[in-house]
Amino acid sequence: MSRTYLPLWITFALVLLMFGAGASQFDGFASLRVVTNLISDNAFLLVTALGMTLVILSGGIDLSVGSVIALSGVAAALLIGPYQWHPLVAFAVILPCAALFGAGMGALIQYYQLQPFIVTLAGMFLARGVATLLSEESVAIEHPFYDAVAEFGLELPDGGWLGATSLLTIALVLLMLVLTHYSRFGSYVYALGGNSQSAQLMGVPVARTTILLYASSSMLAAMAGIIFSFYTYSGYALSAVGVELDAIAAVVIGGTLLTGGSGFIIGTVLGVLLMGLIQTYINFDGSLSSWWSKIVIGGLLFFFIALQKLLSKQWQSKAGGKA
Amino acid sequence: MSEQSNNSSATPVLQLRQINKNFPGVKALQQAQLSLYAGEVHALLGENGAGKSTLVKVMTGVLQKDGGELLLDSTALNFDTPKDAQQAGISTVYQEVNLLPNLSVAHNLFLGSEPKRFGLIDKKAMANQARQLLSTFGLDINVTAPLSEFSVAVQQLVAIARGVAPKRGAACTKVLVLDEPTASLDADEVQTLFQVLRQLKQQGVAIVFITHFLDQVYQISDRITVMRNGCFVGEYQTAHLNKAELIAAMLGKELCQQRHQAPCVAVEHSEAILIARQLNSGQSVQQLDLDLPAGQAVGLAGLLGSGRTEICRLLFGLDQADGGTLSFAGKPIKLSNPAQAIALGIALCPEDRKTEGVIAPLSIRENISLALQAKQGWWRVISKKKQQQLADFYIEKLQIATPDADKPIGQLSGGNQQKVILARWLAVEPKLLLLDEPTRGIDIGAHAEILQLIRQLCQQGMSLLVTSSELEELTAFSSKVVVMRDRKKVAELSGEDLNPDRIMAAIAGASV
């Protein structure tokens, strides 16, 4: 049992360590404001990583999420700006469209037995291309709804402030937590990641699960794009380049096995927080180049991948010894 | 038979009639049939490629039949997916445990029909139900631990428990299909399994039991259906069919008696080609003394995990010895990788041909020339013509059933795949051939041919070390049999002592 939870505990310890290091060195680091900023600054990454967790748990990968973020942002900006739609109406159109896009990729993966890597790579180019076609330039968003949302939030002591997007993100985390660990769909996702052939023979609706899975990932990415647009008040086709890789990194640092079948939503949350904390630490320091965050994250990834390998090797030798 | 007549009703619970199934170029099933009554254990027997698995797959919705009918409780049905069959009350436990190692035992039992509370999975209730279900099987394990933490035997029992567990929206289990359930179990575990089967029989479940172990058929089954080449051969009462008749039905010919031939010894009192002294390898082999005489076949017996396979790996350089000495053809050697072993003239046919031997998409020709090519070095390419000659030679010599040498090996039956792997190593012309379970999972006909081949090879002067779980088989060709128990050599039997009973006694040792 402890083997399953070990990566999770390590990430948790690292989050505490990082926070402790910041708090001991900088005044004002140990404040609610830093924590709430951490959430709002990383909200879009966290939401994307939630979908990525599902996909990776099933043994797949989704490279298209960064482009989907950009596309949904551009689409929202255009619909709200030039086309004068109400933002909520625009969102109500964009989210199902994104889900359809993901379902399409899932269907290709399922029915043509294609590699998720290739299919979502194609999806990545496609979505980025369409976004650039819609508008090469950044489209600004000006709408009373956006202003109202920006003002809405929960005032916390110690300078803390949970804005609407942070609250939405927290709600999504809770939703995904329940969906992944306490719903039948969630167990099917784990089943796919364990062994899709066995899953099929055990009566798991493999096709439906795969399609739903990629649909949710794309929809969460579109949601992240909308959250991102509240953050930047614009939609830009070249935004969120490489976010898919950040999301994958967060999932892996959170202790989810890249081969699928093992991991936790809460791990991904910790992974995102850890990455955010590193950035925050660098910001507080002021003299460090922000590229240090990439270097640290790279090192962490190496560490966690080695850890995974070690654990799964133990697992295999255990199972193999009896075969 | 009395049990069966007590429980059976006039109409079968499941009837398959005139089932046809075609694959491209192959008629896998022709007019196949099977009748199952409630509360019986029905053995479904036949050689590899007889169509047992195909018939089972049709019955369980994995494959769709091309013709014929399937009656469940006298109603004609069609299953499009495994789920349809499960819903109708037909459960299957496949040869390899087809469960999910990453999920908990409880979740494996109830995946797809988890108990729910407020629309969410109730993990506590699930664990309780799992404990309850497994206790009827005499299993008391931590049901919240991942399945991968348990032995194959436990996993097998969990798979069967899943087969009979109540499922959401499904009829209770009427038919339970067990495809080679005992292949990876030891004798005690087989008895536990049979205990469970008898219990299920009492509850009125019809059990289809597919196996290669004929002794087990006589131990547990009430009736037998025999298939051959995709056709129905006959349906028999187990009590009224003796083993010879059964084998004759399966083969379509009387199996020549292999058993009482003299051991194969080309040279009496030959020099030892390989001598091991006090050989140690971590936990897996301890203080092994072993002499392999040239031109003789030596048998290696023992239970799974006794160190048999480990010895083969050690002698082929796959594992490294950490103590003791080894000499080959009179010279002391040290093996640190298989390439050295191959260069010396040692070859290994591994136990698990699916994962360690066969390269399924490659042709027979390519599979055969692989080892020779590796031995020659990759820069000296074997011409296609030479490969073809080699392949044709061995296809002829080993009677590999294939239209030509270019057929992908993955499309051959188990026995023929095994022959190709043998051919691969024979092509290298080794001095010492290590065969790890060469006859596992292949049909009786091919079995006899492989035993014949082992004898021939000995006569040509090759030395062999053969591991096998089938004791009669070992006595059929070995000049002596080395018995392993708990990673140590416990006996070396030859001459008068060389018979299955003595080997069995040595394997059982003090534990009996």
C-alpha cells in the first residue's frame, strides 16, 4: 500500500519544504496571500492538468491541450468582441465544441487503434492552426461581465483573495476528485491504464470510456483557456505554447505513473502547487533568473521518473517471481 | 455420475448447435456443438487448434458466430460483446489471469457493478462484500491491497470469484467457463480450486473446464466433449471413457506408447560435458553440483519456483553465478552473458515462448535464422537463399505444419511455434541444449514429436538438459533426473530409481 502512496508523500513533503524554505528566507512568504495567488496564477495549468491526469491514468497522453487553451481563448475573445455575444453564451458554445474535438481524437485512438501521442499531436497542430487562422493578433476582451467576474471573490484575512476563477478551479478539483476516485467512470479509467485488454474482457466499456476521457480532457483545456482569458483579458493564438508539457510534468511530479493505472488527483494538485511555489520563490528572491524554475522542474522530473521506474521494477519482480 | 443425474434437468442450460466460424482462410469451427447441464463439470478437450478456444469465445461474446445457434435455457440468443454474455449469466476465466493488477482485490471483483451510496462508489461496502465472497472460497486476504501483491493462484481464485460474483443487471451465473485454470497452479492449489468447483457445482452452476491435464479431467469432470480440427468428435460420460479411448478421440489415432522405452544414451559412461560445483546465484540457486554427460538427456524436475528455470538461466549466462565453479568440455568457464554461452555452444529454449522466444510478426524463416545470425555476427549476413534452405530443412525435419516458410510465426499453433524455436537453436548446432518446459501448452501429437526429437538429438551426440513438470515425460528420455526443491538439488535419480513415483517422492520430500 505504501508503495502506491509513496510518490504522493514525497511530493507533499517537497511542497512543505519549498514553502518552509520560502517562509524562512522572505518576509511575507508565509501568508495567505501567497497561497491564494499561487492558486489564481496557476488556475489554468491546474485545470488542464486535471484532464491530463485522467488521460495519463488511462495510459494515454494528450498533447493538444495547450493549443486548445489558445483556441478557446481566441474563440471567446472573437465571439465576445467583434460578434458581440454575451460571454456566457460564448462559453456555452465553446465548451461543447471542445468536448467534441476531444471525442473525435478519442474515437480515432479507439477505433483505428492509433497512438494517442500521434493523434493528439495532430490535434495540437490543428487547434493551433485554427486559432492562428481566426486571428493572428491578440484580441482584447472588454465586457462588463469580465469586470464583474474580476471583482467577485472571497476576501480572506492576511491579504488572501480567492477570485471567481480560483473558486471555479477549486470546484473543478473537487469534482474531478470525486469523479476519478468514487465513480464508475473513474474506475474504468484506472482499468484501462491497468490493462485495456483485461478491462475489455471484464466488461468495461472501453470505447465509451476512451472517448469520454479525451472529451473531458479537451473540455477542461477549453475551460482553462476561458480561465486564462479572465487572467489576461484577451485571447491570443500563440498563448499557452508548451502548457501541455507543464501539465504532464505536474502530473508526473504528482506521482501518477506515465504507464497508467496508478495515481491520484490530489497528487496533480500538489504537483502544480510545487511548480508554482518554485516560481514564487524565484520571484521573491528577485536576483535569480526565472529559468531556474525550469531547471528545478527538470531535475524533479528526472527524480520522479527514476522513482517510478524503481517502484514498477519492484512491482514486476514481485509479480514475476510468482509466475 | 450420480451427482450429475441428481442435479441435471431434462434440458441443457446452454446448448450450442451447428456452430460455424470462419477466419480468413481457416474454418475454425465447423458444425461444432456443446450441451451443458446445470450442476455439472464438463471438460472440453482437444489438441491445440481443435477449436476449443474459438468455441468458448463464441459462447462468451468475444467472437461472433457465422452460423448455428446458441440456446440459453432454450431461448436462442446472440452475444455481441463479452458484456452481453455476462449479463445473460455466462462468465469466463481466461488462461492468463485477466484481471487488473493495479486495482484492489475488491475492485477487481466488482468492477462495473460496485455497490453505490449517494451515486458514489461505496468502498467500505465493496470491501465487505469482497471479504464475504472470498470467504466462501476459503480465502482470507486483504481485499483493499492491489491484486499484484498476491500469487498467481490467489489471482486465479479471485478471477473465478469474480466470475460468480453477482453483477449489476445480470442474471446469476449459470455457466462458468474456465480456460486452463490450473496451468500455473501447484498441486495443492489445484485441490483448493477443485474444492471451489465442487461447491459451485452444488449451487447448480454449469462449469466448462478446459485443460491439458487429463488426470485432472478424471478427477473433477462429469462429462467430456472432445473436439478435433474445429469439429465435434463426441460427448462422453467421464466414468465410461478410459484414458486411452479419450486420447484416441482427441488424436483420431492411437497414441504410440512412449513411456516404456529405454532412456536415451548414445554413449555409456560418457564424459561430462558440463560440470558445476557449489554453484550459487543469489537466492535462486544454492550450492548446486551438476554433471551433464555428453550425448545424454538429463531431466530437471521440481515444482515451479524450485530453481529449475533459474538453473537454465544460469547456464545460459542470463543470470550470473556469485559462487562456485563451472566447467564446459573440460575447461573452466565463467558466463556473464548469453553471447559467451552461445559461442561455447550452449543454447536455451526458454520456458515462456510467447514473451521470450517467438517474434510473432516475423516469418518462420526469419525466426529460425535469428540465433545463427547472432552467432555469426551481424556483419556476416546469412543470404536469403541460405535462410530459405535452413527453414525448409527444419520445416521438413521437425514437421512444422505450415504452407511455407514465409508465414508469420504468430499465426502458427503453440506446438508448431515451439518447433520453430527449437529449430532456431538447432540451426546453431549447439553442443548443449537447455530446454525449459519444451512441451508446455502444446497438444499431444506435437508433444510426442518433440519427445521423439529429443531422443534423436541425443543419439546424434548432443547433450540436453530438459526441465518439465510432467514426470512421465522426463522418464521417457532422461538418462538421469535431477530433482530440485526450494532452490537446492535434493536427489539425482537414474537406472532403477528413475520412475515417476520416485521423482514425485523426491519433489515432495519431507513436506509429505
